[in-house]
Amino acid sequence: MHTRHQQKQRRLVIGLSFAFMLFHQADKLLISPLTSQIMADFNISELTDGDLNTYIELHENNPVVLEILNQKSGAESMDCCSSPCL
């Protein structure tokens, strides 16, 4: 009934969906316990944290967002490769 191509496509979609969900859950489980420490390190209030999280989710990888984060933290660079991130 289904061609081999359709079966391969179905398996690919299911595999990619599973991988996405796996990485999404891993990210949530790793970042959530560190939220309070991150807030303390950058002097971020709970309200600002919520605002930043919402804004970042809506505008991920936007240069304007990265500039706002730099200004809020007082850091010269958010690039962890150029400066130590502890």
C-alpha cells in the first residue's frame, strides 16, 4: 500500500521529532536548575528573567537581543569562547 519512499519519509519524520523532543527535554532539565544561579550572577530579577526568556524565545539569534543581554549584564561579550564563563 505504501511505497518505500513514503516509509522512509515517515521514519525520518518520526526520528527527527523524537530527537527534537529528546534535546528539548534535556535542555529544560539542564537549564532549569541553573536559573537561580544565572539570575544571581547577572543581577536579574524574576520579572526581568521572565521578560528576557519571552523575548529570547520570540527573537532567538537576533543581534538586537544579544545587545540587550550585553547591556543588562554589563558584559563586553556574550561569546563564551572569547571570555571564561563561570
